[in-house]
Amino acid sequence: HPRKESAMKSAFEAMGGTYRQCGDYLVPEIALPDTPRNPIGKYGRMRHLYLKGHRRILYHAMLLDGTLWNHLAEADKTCKERMDMLILGMKETQGITEELKARVSMAWVGAMNNIRNAAEEILFAEVIYA
């Protein structure tokens, strides 16, 4: 049966919330805020999985206030930019050049794979798992 108008308002109703009748029950009408879902790449998805699995309170707080997807897109963008800088710096430090690529391509590929892996480990510590 519908709620009588003379009854006291709940805290939810006092804040402007409304209910809808669902069978014999009054169900609060709530929805997450509409936020644009920016595209996220590899690093954004990794950050998402980390937050969801290991930082559940932060994950749910961000989900409820509508900041999660922007945070994930920003983390992805930051990682991509930082990855480019790290790879460039490591290539210079280790002397990995285009000349090496032309002379000994397999050595160049191995060195680049090592650099890429080392750069990702740094990103994991600084951004993804922070």
C-alpha cells in the first residue's frame, strides 16, 4: 500500500529522493550520474582491474561519484606519454640506435623488448598499482 503523506519523510526523501511502487514495496529511484565513457586503452584497463580487485572502497567511491572513467582515461594517457619518454631515455642511455637496428636487427629487437619491459615495470609501480 502506498505511503501515507502524513508519515514522516525519510532522510532520502528529505534530500529530494523519490520512490516508485514495485508490487507491495516502495523502491528508491536512484541512478548513477551520467558520465561520458572516455575510451581507455591497455593501461586504463589494467588500472581498472587493480582498483576493482585491490582498492574496492576507492573504486566504488569513484564509480558512484562519476569520476572513475575519467580517472581511467587519464591514467591511460599518462602511461602512454610516460612510456614514450622512458623508452626514449633508456634507448639513449643504452646506446640503442637506428644504426644498430640496421646492422644487428635481432640484437636491436632484444634490447627494445628489454627496454619496453623495464619501462612498463616502472609504470606499474608509479601509476597502475599506486
